[in-house]
Amino acid sequence: MRNILHDFFGLFFPDLCPVCRTRLSEGEQYICTDCLLLLPKTNFHLQPENRLEQFFAGRIPFQRIAAYAYFIKDGSIQQIIHELKYNHNPKIGHFIGQLSGENIKGSEFISAIDVLVPVPLHPKREKERGYNQSYEICKGISETTGIPVDNTTLIRAVNNPSQTKNSRFDRWKNVENIFTITDPSIFQNKHILLIDDVITTGSTLESCAKEVLKCENSKVSIFAVGTAN
Ligand SMILES: [Zn+2]
């Protein structure tokens, strides 16, 4: 019944690829095959001291940092992330998480990880959006790699105002101390992979990592679907 309805509505509202806006063919899901093949992958997970790691160097004591693909203005990853965050399409997050998981599966980067932790949204923002996009990405990565997700131990304590008009220092101040750990024993002796949708300034991830590293003998790595760096 659901499929019949889907096909019926599809006559009027066909599923479009969010990147090139062409209608998806049968068997294609969320993103068309042509656009999938053209995703600008970084393969940073295979490159220790890649430029994302250089970008974070000296800011936090991380193990490794990688991103699935380059986030370029008006590029495919920007369209996909926009679809995920602003078009009420959590499933595309799950899908891009699966693609990311397939990409890093079997590498030393992911084999070292004990638990996947999404960057938390403030509950108010999550309620407005209906989901946390980073958690949707985590679920896809977890399915392909078998690594569990923990979305309850690292939480966001206060809602920070919009960051778009602030300087880098203000942004950093904005996210400082807004994350908290509910039970430090859960992350004790664990290697945490923090997951975000896109890495831009890195200030939110930096703040999360600092909080996680307060747990005894914990290690932190970072992974995002896109990187603007
Ligand atoms: Zn396309």
C-alpha cells in the first residue's frame, strides 16, 4: 500500500536528485548515480597529517580527523547537506552516512574507534527540525561499520545564539562550555569518533572534543560528511 501511494504521489511530486534536480530512476535512492560518482571525496582517512588535521593541530589533542568529501560553495555536498538540514529529509543523512561508512570501512582510521558520538543539537533546535542531522549520519555509519552510536552521554547544555554574524573569536566563546557529559565513566578508556555534518570553523567540534577528553583515558577522533577546509 505504501509503495502504491508512493508511486501515485510520485506522478505529481517525483523524487528528484537534490544535486542535479533530475528525476531519480528506479533503483536510485536519494542521489542519482551520476552525482554519486562525482562526489568530491577527500580520502583523508587514509592520509595521516592531512590538511584537516593540520587545521586542528594545536587546538585539541586529537588522534585522527577526516571528512568524506569536500564541501564547496554550490557544490554537491552543500546541496545534500542543505536537503538534510532544511528540507526535512533525515533519510538522506542516513544514506550519506552509509556512503561514508562504506568509504572508511576496514581502514585503520575507523578500526581504532569504540563508539560514534554525534555533535548534539540543543533540544529546542532538534524539536524544530524533528531530528539531529549528525545522529542520522551516525546511524548510517554504524550500520556499515558495526560500531555503536551513543547520543545520550554528550549533551548540549545551553542554546547558543546564531553564529553567522560573529567573528571567529565570538563563535569560539559562544560554544565554549555549552557541552556536558552526563556520565564520564561511559567514555572512560574509550576512543570516541565525534561526528558532524560539515566542518567549517571547527569551533563546535573543538568544544565537544574538550568535554569528551575530560573523561579518564579517553581519546578523540573527528569525522564529518563535508569539509570546507
Ligand atoms: Zn544528480
